[in-house]
Amino acid sequence: MNMSSIARTAAVLLATGVAAAAQEPATSAALPSAGPPMSEGQGFTESGGAALYAQVCAACHQAGGEGATGAAAYPALLHNEKLASAGYPVTVLLYGQRGMPPLGRMMSDTQVAEVVNYVRTQFGNRYGDAVAPEDVKAARP
Amino acid sequence: MGSEMAEGSGFSRRNLIAMVGAAAGSAAAYQVMTSLGFAEESPYRGPIRLDGDPKGTSVLILGAGLAGMTAALELHRAGYRVQILEYNTRAGGRNWSLRGGDTYTELGGATQRCEFDAGLYLNPGPWRIPYHHHGVLDYCRRLGVALEPFVQLNHNAFLHSAAGFNGTPQRIRTVKADFDGATAELLAKATRKGALDAQVSKEDQEILIEALRSLGGLDKDLAYRAGPDSAEFRGYARDPGGGLSARPVDGEPMALHDILTGRLWRGLQNFLLYEFQTTMFQPVGGMGRIGEAFARALPPDTIRYGAKVTGLAQDAHGVTATYQDLGQGGAIRQAQADWCVCALPLTVLSQIPTQVGPKMKAAIDAVPYASSVKVGLQFKRRFWEEDEHIFGGISYTDLPIRQISYPSTGYNAGGKGVLLGAYTWNGPNSYEFTALSPAERVRRAVAYGSQIHPQYRTEFETGIAVAWHRVPFTLGCAGDWTDAARAEHYDNLCAIDGRIMLAGEHASYIPAWQESAILSALDAVTRLHKRVLAA
């Protein structure tokens, strides 16, 4: 699949997302476990930093923020001093960083703020200056 | 257009005219291009010829995927000394098949053992080859990789929406026939009423109506409705038979309103796009056969496996790669050569200290990697063939699994089979699947898929799930270029920087396809060879 077709598909999905979102989430009807439902449409639907982290960020940074290493690495978020400045994780989420995609573009301002505030107060990080959705909005491309 | 036709249909005259105009325009343009020979052209020009003596020049290649091995093969044939460093203990990179008995450990440590029966497999990465990917096809021919048709479009597979048609899967055949028929009827009747008088001559209008009747399955009244004309396209409620029960029963077409609001038409694009048009191919026995064949074609010991590159330096005389020898406890070693073709994914290369100029470094850092997840599911019997008469092809759904692909091999022979039970590409669900444990990915693929095939619940045996952002050797699926990033960085990414140049699907305009790995490598070694001969 090439980019143009991805873009076309995304556009089609976006254009029809409203109608789908109005429906009862039928996708969760047959879930085999008590696990959380998956998003519908082209934006993440999780709410709250813990859920966003567990269902999105943990894909690479792992459930406990420990990161992972293969031919290259996903940085650990445990005791990560780069999180001292709130602007850094906001920017990484909105603009991507090397191989990391700009996932914040599939999140609302509130969601980005929630998940940034979460990682900055979890995993041994103790940065109390919370980010507000308005800060995220101002930082968007 | 008559108001009775526009009512409730959501179609405006402007839209219809635009559709026809666009179709006629592109068809006409294509005809002109074909007659001039342009549309036949492909970037692949057949086996490259690197004439001239490189006089023992050495090239270090990083990565034994299709790009790295293409470069190695061609440079070796031209007289270069080549060596490849490869992180994995196998060749192929993303060209890969998981078969019964294989184990796979993803980032985070979860290990899966593939429990598929003999002969069954999952292609976690590339899985189909368009007929116009001449490079891949030519290497398959030259390397003796047998191909068989990959069925992309199966009219009897399903289109499915959790909400549309109350979640009942619809056959691709009927969705396509009924959409085409309904729109042909609208356009034919609008034409007859004079709605196109300003744009289309009377003579052409008659031909247009004739074409719409012929291609849309319209009856003599230009209606698309239950009857022999539509049944020849959409099939029958009861197929024609023999003897006393022979008389066919025509089916009732779906209402246009239901087709439009049910959104199943979205799936039809997957059969129309250039890159998915017939004929597509797959290697017999799994896509991994290509990588295996490349590795066999190289001189023995060309590839050093278990080599994790940790640094790449260069000076006026040559290149030096530092790597950990993973088979020897991570011992630090170095490899040197006159030149380097680096075919590592940018996710990996961007983290390796690399002695290149700021422009290439910025380009290396500028490309995020797409997310993708595939789940292979083995079932006790091929119920899709036995119960539903689906032989190969793909069903599309708006459930998080997105697709179910039926095996394009081993048809009609009974026994077990492996479905591709999920294939996500970017979007929230791809990350959400990745964040789950492998076992939970499989469980969800079974649960979602059972909404389309209830037989899942009793026939499922075993599954395996590969989430590309957790693949240790790529940390992502494929380069996810934006137009802006490409405009700023692409040429710098592909340029020769001192004695280093890059190759791989990321260094192409057809990312995520194997063809691009091959084309980028051929382009790179051709330029490298010119540089070497000129020195």
C-alpha cells in the first residue's frame, strides 16, 4: 500500500466517521474478555492518562514504562529526566521523533494533556506542573 | 435531473456529471498515453549491467533484507567484494513467513511458538505482488522462486460493517453489482430526460445509455431491478440448475439508500486501485521464499548474522561499521570497506551514531514508521470454502481487524487452513492491537472475526500475532512519508554522502512494497558504480 492510497482511505474513513460514531459500539459486543474496547474511527477514544498510556503508548514503551531494546530501542520512561520540561513530551507527541509517529494528531488536546501529565507523574517521575489542553492546542502544527 | 431520482439518494446532478466527466477524461487520457507507450513504462529496466572493472573495491552492506541482498547480489556480480551485516539470524528482513515450529520473540519479551500444521504459514509482512512490480517478479524468475496467483478480488467474499445492514456481511458481488446498477440507472434516466444535453451530444447520449445498460445490468426500461438482466451481474436468489428444479430465482437488489448509508462501498476501492488490480502473485510456500532464495544466490558467508550495528563512521578512504556480535555475547567488532550501502530501517539507523552530513542526518530522522498488525488463525477445516464458497480473496470490515484474507492456495482439498484474521494499517486500532499481549490479539481477532464467520467459535485452533512496532529488527512497519517531509528530505536521503548511501523501501516513492526495496537498491548501486569507475 502506498501513501496516496493510505491518505485516500483515511479521508474516506474520516468522512464517514461521524455516522459510525453515532452507533452503539457494536464492536465491543463480542469481546472475549473484560479488556477495554478499541477505538472507532480515526481518533483514539480512550479517556484519561492511564487508559491512553496502557492502550497506546505501551505498544512501544511497554506497560511499566521500561522501554524495549532490539536492533534499536524504545526509550524507557522510568525516571526519565527528559520529561522534566512538559513541552518536550508534548512536542514529541504532536510532531513525532525519529521513527516515532506523531500520535498526538490522533488525540484531542485534552487527551494529549492527560497522557503527558500521566507519564510525568508515573514511573518514578515527579513533575507536578500539569499541562493544560490549551497548552497542547498552542503547540499543535 | 428529475427530482424523484435525486430525492433521498444524496446524489446531486453536479456530482454525477463530475463522476462521468472524470471517468471519461481519465479513460481518454489513458488511451492516448498507451498509444504513445507512456503508460507501459516501468522504472524497472531488467537486470542492471554494471560494466567496467571495480578493481576489487569492497562494499559493506548493512541489512540483509531485499534491498541489502539486491545490492549485494548485483555488486558481487560486477566484481565487488561484498559483506552484509544482519541483526537477525536469518535473511529476508520484513520478507518473512512464520511456519509451524517457528518461534518469535517480540520487543517486551513475549515469545510465541507457531503451532500451524505443516505447509501452513503467515506472512507477517509483505504478502502479495502486483503484476507491475517488475523488479520483484524478475528476481523471482531469476532466483527460481515459484509464484502462484494471489486472489485480491473475490466477488463471493464479504463486505461488512458493524452498523450497516444490521451487521450482516454482504457479498462483494451484490454490493458492486447493485451500486453499479443503481448509479447506471440514475445516469441513464437523467440522460434520457435531457439532464446532460448541455454537455453531451445526442448521438453520444444514445451510446452512453447503451453502455450503461450493458455494464449496469439495466433492463429495457433502463431499470435496475430483480430480473434476468440484473441477475447476470448480482447472481441469483436460487441459481439455475438442472431437471425439475432448474428454474432460477432472481434476487432483489439492495436499495441504493441502504448501499450508500451502509458504507459498504468503501471496501470496493481495494479492488480498483492500481496497486491491487489483477493479476497479483504470491510465492508458493510463503513470501519468505524470496529472501531465502536471495540468500542462497549470494556467495557463502556473505552475510554475517547476529550483528547489531552500533556505529557507522567514514573518512576519505573508507567506512567502518562497529557492531555487537550477538552470537558471541555481544563482543564488539568492526567491519571495514571502501563504501557502504546502508539498508537499515530508519527507525534503527536514526539511533545509530552515523558519520554523515547534517542534511542526510536530518533526512534519516524525518520519517516516522507506520504501524501494522497481522494475525494468522488456523482453523480445523476450511469452512470459508466448504460452507461459504469463498476461495481466496479478502473480506473487508470496519471492525478493528479490518480484513479477513482467505488462503490463495490449497483450494477445495479439505483439511485445515490459515486465515489472515486481522490486518491493520496505522490508525488507533493498530496501536491498540500492538499494546495487547500476543494472546489477547489472537483472542480479539477470533472474537471480531466471528461476527463475520460464526464458525470461528467452534473451528479455531491456534493463532499467531505480529505487531510491527514490536518487531525487534524494524521497530515499525514502513516509512510513513508525508508530502512535506518528502519535499524537504527525500533527495538528501537518497544522495551519496561521502562513502555512504542508503537503500530500502524508505528510499522510494512506493514505500512498504518489496518492489521499492529492490528499485532503491538498484538505483543506489548504479550510482555507486559510476562513482567508483570515475575515481
